[in-house]
Amino acid sequence: MSGRTRCRWADRDPLEAVYHDTEWGVPERDPRMLWETLMLEGFQAGLSWTIILRKREGFRAAFAGFDPEAVARFGEADVARLMADPGIVRARAKIEATIAGARLYLAMRDAGEDFAAYVWSFTGGKPLRGDGVHVPAKTELSERISKDLKKRGFKFVGPTIVYAWMQAIGMVNDHADTCFRRDAV
């Protein structure tokens, strides 16, 4: 790929390498983007992240650019449309969870709770740093966040999915100690 030392998982596929080099682990503060990433992580459950990356633009087109206002208005006809869309993962429960997630996101916003402030409150607004060697599948913090998201009504937010999301949004820096991105993010 580029000759740089990356996290081992990012050298399997050119798309993963680009994602790793430009997005993964970079602290995200935009509330809408945080929600989009959480929804995509939910779609990834039981699949590989590469599948989601390959279909990400299809997801964005199918879900109105992940505009929560638009997605919250989706009804049964939209679910049927999405179930027929080969550009996304066609799993009814995940589609319905995304629509419900948009409504929950808006309910939080309408109650005066910014999604980004909520997300980052779990770490005091600062990214955590993994040890660069051992990468857990879940942590006590991902279990706590998962429990809170579930209490709010979000679906497909188990502790393993939440931990992968935390890595993706830069809440935790789990780049390998030999990775050129570790200190950059």
C-alpha cells in the first residue's frame, strides 16, 4: 500500500487502508456524524467492517445522507424500499433500529441534549489512549455506554459494537504502538 506501518487490520484491503489513514481513530465531534457512525456500526453486527465500508455510500443514499430529521419520518414504505436496496445490508431489524435511532437522536436534541456532548461526557471530552498492544473487544466503559444507550432505546448497541464505535470516532486511540497514525490522532 503506502509502505507505512499501519495497524495490522488495515493492510488487508486498500479501502480499509484509506479508512484507517484518514478516519479511524480521529476524534469526531459532529453530533450527526457520531450518530451516523453508530448506526453503521450497528449494521456491521455479524459482518465485517469492510462490507459496511464498501456499502457506505449506498447507506448514505438510502438513508437520506443520515439526516436524522429525514430518517425519523421514514415509514413502512421506506422500510420496504430499503429491504429491496442491494446497496445496503438488508436486515429489517437493523433498518428499523436506524429509523428508531433517528427519532431517539431528535428526542435528545429536542430535550436540549447534544449528542456529541452526551457521547464525549463519558470520557470528560478527551480521547482515551489504548496501550498500543492489546486491543480488547469491549471494556467496562463500552459496557456502561451500551447500557445507557439501550436504556434510551437504541438497538444494536451492545458493548462490542460500542467499543468498535468508540475506536472509530476517536473516543479511544487503539492504533498499534508501531502504527504511523498512533501519535497523529
